[in-house]
Amino acid sequence: MPAGAMRRKPPHERVGSLLRIRDRRRRARCGGDLASTKSNGFARRGWGALSIVLVLAAFALLAEAIKDMDLAVAYALLGATGIFGTAICGRLFFGQRLKPVGWLGLSLIFGAVLVLHTA
């Protein structure tokens, strides 16, 4: 192994840490999206600042995730979980409803991430 190269963990060791990172990133991303909605176009500065901090935290967690998986897979997988979480939280907290075409889009994203992950 070249000097400075990082040793990749075996798959059985990566799963637990990746799941924890994914869950933390999803919460940070969804929280950032919800705080952005509450900020009313950043007119409410406290919510806007919280939104920025949470989105930055989500990307810091993405940086941690790519240590153990390819960037394309990590970004697609973690981004998709953020999209699904935001759609679900938007419904639960703000009463926002997706139209059928929105559900179709979410299904396509899910399918694309599944194909990318198995490739």
C-alpha cells in the first residue's frame, strides 16, 4: 500500500459506521431543509442560520462517508435519503402534499440509487 493511502475497512465493518453516518446526515439535511422553510426565505434569521449550519453538517458527514465508499454512490445514496426525509417531514410538519408526478420522481430516484449501488 502506498504511503499516505488509507486502508479501506472490510464490508462488514463499514456497514455499521455508514448507517450511523447516513442517519446523522439525513437528520442534518432534513433539519436544514425544514429550518429553511421556517426561515420564510431567510427573513427569520435564526431559522436561516440554523439551516446553514445543518446543511454544512450534512456535507461534513458526507465527507466522512466517502472515506469508506465511492463518492458517486455515497452522494447519491445520502442525497436521496435527504430528499425522501424532506418529503416525509414536509408532509408531517407543514402539511405539504406531493402530486402523483412527485411520487413518480421519488420512485425514479429510488430506482436510480438502487441501480447505482448494485453496479
